[in-house]
Amino acid sequence: MKKAEFVEILANKHEMPKKAMDGIVDSIFELVVKVIKKGDEVVFPYGKFVLKKKPAREGRNPLTGDTIKVPAKVVPQFKPAKRFKDEVAS
């Protein structure tokens, strides 16, 4: 499902204009990004958004086989809650 379809379903469900709902959806994700960028978690009943720290490591160049250094980085991650996993599995 693409964002436009998601927004349309929510707008119809809540009897709102699509443009207003689109702004709400954008605001939600902007806030999630802002909060996890600070290092905090965003927790919902269906899971949480967090930043995961990946340490520096050695890797291999697949073309040459040479060893390369992969720098440390942080990546966003969604950890689904048990409730979410159970509902998807049923």
C-alpha cells in the first residue's frame, strides 16, 4: 500500500479531507524522526521505533576480495510488539 492509498482510507474513515489527513500523516512521521534522532524511543501498542547502533567492522569488497573498514553507524529500526506479531500471524 502506498502513502496515497493509506491517506485516502484514513480520510474516508474519519470523514476528513485527504489533504488534511496527508498533513497529519506527514506530521506523525516527522515527529517520529525527530524523537528517534535524539536517541529516544517512540512506543505504540503495536511496536516501537528506535535507533540501533552498529559498531565499526571489517568487511570484504565482493569484487576484489580486499578487506575494507566499514564505519560505525546508527540506523532506524521498528521492533514489532507481540500484539502486532500475533495479529499478523492469525
